[in-house]
Amino acid sequence: MRHLWASSPSAVQSRSINAENPSGAPGHAASASSPLGPGRKGSAFLAAERGESLTLADIEGPGVIRHLWITVPDRTEAGPWVLRDLVLRIYWDGDEHPAVEAPLGDFFCNGFAERALVTSELVVVAPTGGMNSYFQMPFRRRARITLENQHPGSIEHVFYQVDYTIGDDVPDHAQYFHAQWRRSNGSTALGEDHVIVDGIEGTGTYLGTFVALASLHRFWWGEGELKFFIDDDEELPTLCSTGLEDYAGGAWAFQDELRSEPAPQVLTFSAPYCGYPQYVNRDTTKASPFAVDAPAMHGLYRWHVPDPVHFTRRLRVTLQQIGAWDHGLFERSDDISTVAYWYQQTPTAQFPPLPTADQRKPR
């Protein structure tokens, strides 16, 4: 990824936007005053009122966004769903519709409004809640990043940083970064696949997938195949996996040993291009004074950096909902949320409407 936008060092200039320098202008960082004096950490964060949409960055191009960092509280007195209630959007070159639209936590591979450590090539979530992305995002004329607060209360501390360069040689054929969130909350019929993304038209490259699956049925949940319908594919795809855990780099479930007794130990992991960093089976919402069991929740990612999926006319990506038990395979209908990440040329087609904050809650 790093070599795709190489430019002459003399033409490229480094910039950074955060609350200390909201315009990214040279020589303006840390210009606000604080009790320690001028330029001494005077404005490290923003606040987002209920219903407010913050503009985190508005940049004139050409350039390349190279790193995003953000951290917010994962709950407030108004509720525990902050990471699902905040919506990240990115717009390219004045497009009316966003090319990126996803709940903040899911974009950074933290599903279910829950924290999880992630150590990968493109997304890193570090202690305690520092969320980083290293997707290279080229643009020609303009890049605008917003964060909308759909939480029931205000978010008092939004820390963020956008690291980018300007003056890059972004060619006319360069593709723009996209990301889209979707959910099938037990609403599909048995035998119906979860749609990760569809409606993509034109030339592009599929970059990766994050899957947050809450198991709504008993037994093993990960036999469904991820399918890539490329260009002229109709009923059958050109590419498919052999199962969801296989797609995320695992095998024979994510556990210390394939056995039933004693109960196996679930093992999470993060690697550069694939991982299973998230396993949750307890209710952490604190809606009750008692700790209670919850449906097992699983977070997985896969980055197609060494093995990109290219398409020239259209792309549709789906995930089967198939389980297994002693008597064989069976159809399921689980609570599945996904983020698809890809590159394509703009203008961006309008995404399906994002479900409301209440419809996004992991319950």
C-alpha cells in the first residue's frame, strides 16, 4: 500500500489536523493557550453534542490521507453504545454522498460497541481505546471527514488526528477509498445470505472485510462461505472461501483444540492480514446489577493486501449463514454486521440508508 502513491519528496508536504491545529496550516499547531502558557497543550479534544456532526478535516488536494487516529469514551451516563452511536463519514472531491459510512467502532474492527485490541497492517486498536487506521486514501481536489453523534448524550472528549500529505502526484486513474457497514440482525430467511456489499459499479479493488457475528443459534457458527461475484458472475461466484473462520485465517474453530470435553478454550489473535481479535460472551452494558451471559459475539477481519480482489465492471460480496453440529450442516440466521473496504473511482453511488442508532444497537 505504501508504494502506490510515491511522489517526488520536493513536491510533497506533510500535514496533520487535530484539535490543536484544525486547519492543518503550517506553523499553526498548538497555537491555543492553556494554564501552562501559549502553545502548551491548549486544545487537545473536541466535544460533540447530541445530534451534532463534527468536521474533523476539510482538506484541499491533491493529497493522500495516510493515518487516522481517534479515541472516545466507550460509554456515557446516557448509555453504553458510543462506538455504535458515532458515525464516521468521508467524502471525496465534493461528492454529495459519502464514500465511507460506518459506525466508528466497526470501522476500526471493534464490533458490538465493545473494545478489543487489534494489531494488523491496516487497523490497530491499542490500549486503552486508541484506534488507528493506515488505509492510504488519495484524493484530487478535496477530502472531508465528519463524525456524527447519534448517541443519546453528549460526547465530551473526542481526541483525533488526521495525518496526510499534499502535493502528491495522484493520477487520473487513481481509485478512491470506500467503506460501508451493513447488518442482518436475525432478519434473513434460512438459506438467505448476508450481503456484505453490492451495487458497486466500475473498476476497483476490494481491500478487506470486518465481520461482527453474534450467534443466535446453538452449535458451531462459522461454516458459511464468503463469496465474491465479480463482473459478469450471476448465480455462482468467481471466488469463495471454504468457511468464515478459514477466510479469517483460522481453522477448526478458534480454540486450543478441536474437542467437546472438556470445553475448549477460545483463542483470539491478531496478525498483519487476518485475525479474530474479539470474543465476548458476557453482558457488559451494566443495565443490570448482575453479570449475565450473552450470545457469543465474534469479531474477525481479513485484509486483501497481498491478494487483492480486482473487478472491472461490478462487484457483489456475500456471506452464507451456515452452521454445523454432529448431524452435519444446517442453515442459520444470525446477527451479522460487516464493514466492506474497497477502492473504486468516483462519483460514489449512494449507499443504502444507514440504520438508525436504535437499529444498530447490538441486542
